[in-house]
Amino acid sequence: MKFSFASLLLAALAVAACDTKTATTGETSISSATVEAIAGPDATSGTAATAADEANAVPAPSPGAIPASKVADAAGILARPQVPILCYHQIRDWTGRDSKGAKDYIVPVAQFKAQIKMLADSGYHTVSPDQLYAYMTTGAQLPSKPILLTFDDTDLDQFTVARPTLDQYGFKAMYFVMTVSLGRPRYMTKAMVKQLSDEGNTIGSHTWDHHNVKKYQGQDWVTQIEKPTKTLEDITGKKIIYFAYPFGLWNPPAFPELKQRGFVAAFSLAEKRDQNDPLFTIRRIIASGYWSPRTLHNSIVQSF
């Protein structure tokens, strides 16, 4: 996720927000044939209008509206093919100050636009986390070639660059907000976060200052989870029920703590899902700044 603690923190987060592992885990992948079976024979490949129309044609209930008796157990959830989920951080051109490692998290503007165009041209349709949850828990129908786009850490370019780019193709996304940075230079404001929510995107919690969940003790759950989540609920006027682990790092003791605070699912990175609680270890891959559209496409196919 200039010698003050806060400035050092934000600088570190800009280049080291998450683990960069993108290797295939060996879990069940979602093939084109399976996608057709999920989406039905009317699946189309997509123009911007088709992407928006088809995604909107598959509404999802809120997780709270799904009866517990209809929710699959862990084995049932793990048996379903995984939906591809991408994780983005900064969308800006590289500078001479960017290290080789940092460039994994920084997607140049032209490269990002080319990646999103590839997704649209390849017939992908963005889904909401509610649609993903309904699919994972009940097998609910999804659009053809579903994909979930996520953005971590509240960077300003996610609003100024990513948002209008996604709008061109009727795409929506999920934004995991780290509240310590709200309103600071190069980060989104509260008004921007509300606008994203009002426009049909989903806002998720990403802690106060990107502190590693595996190290939480006592009051940390209030400082890092409860208070930031309440801040986001006040901004959006909506219940916040999805969480992303800083650095993608999690441990099983975190699951009951998150559930106790109203979360229904949590997102990690490329490691295998927990076999007992896959909803709290939903896999994503980082969309690297080094990847061409073709490489991104291949990584999606190989990783999911």
C-alpha cells in the first residue's frame, strides 16, 4: 500500500502494496466451454453496449438476501470453476525513480488502456462482487466470459484514468479503499469514492494504513477494520461487506474477526484458497505493468 511516518508509509505502499505471484495454483480453471454452460447459449462477444447490457441482464441478490440453506459448503464452492479477478494499483507512466519491482504495480496509461480494450475485444464482461458471491455460493448464472476488476490503495489515477477508460466499454469495478490516504496528494478524495459508488462500482475495505492482517492484536481490529469500514459506509451510504488483505496476506484466525464485523467475503492474491473457507480467500492476480495485452490474456487463462 519527507521523513515522517505517514509519508514513508504512503511511499512504501505505492510500490509494495501486494505480492506479485501470478502462477497457476492447480485449482479448477474456468474454460470457455464451462462459461458457455454457465451463461447459456445466448452468450455474445462484445461491443461496449453488449458488455453492459449482458452484465446488467444477470442481476444478483445482495448476499444477505440469499438464504443460508441455499449457500454451498466449502467443497461445493471449491468445485465451481474460478472466475478471473484482476488486481490493479497505480495507472501512470513509469519514471526514472521507479524500481524494477515497483513497475509490476505501475501500469503505464497506454498499456492499461490496451489491456482493457483487449478484455472488451475478447468478449469479457465485468461482474460485481455480489454476482460473484451469488455464483460461488449458489451457482447463479453469470454473463459470458465473466471477469472482476479490482483496484487497491485509493490512488488518484484509478479515478482520473481507470474510471473513464472502463466507462468506454461499459465496465464496472471494485475499489478497495485504504482510508488513511483519502484526500492526500495523488490519492482519491471522499467525494471521488462516493462518485464511484454512485456510478455503480463497488467500494470495499482495505484497512486504515495497509497494516498486515497476520499481525493484528486486540485494538488493531478496531483501528484497521472497524473504523475505516465505518468511514466508507458514511461516505457511500452503503454497507461495506467485502475486504481485501494488504499484501494479499491472510491467516485463518482473521476469518471469524472479519465475519464478526459484517464481511461476507475477502480477497487475497494468487495463493491457493483456504480449503475450509474459500469465501475469505478469493484469488486475484496482479495485472503487471510489464504485461502486454496478449500476456495479460495468457495469464488470465493460465491462472484461472
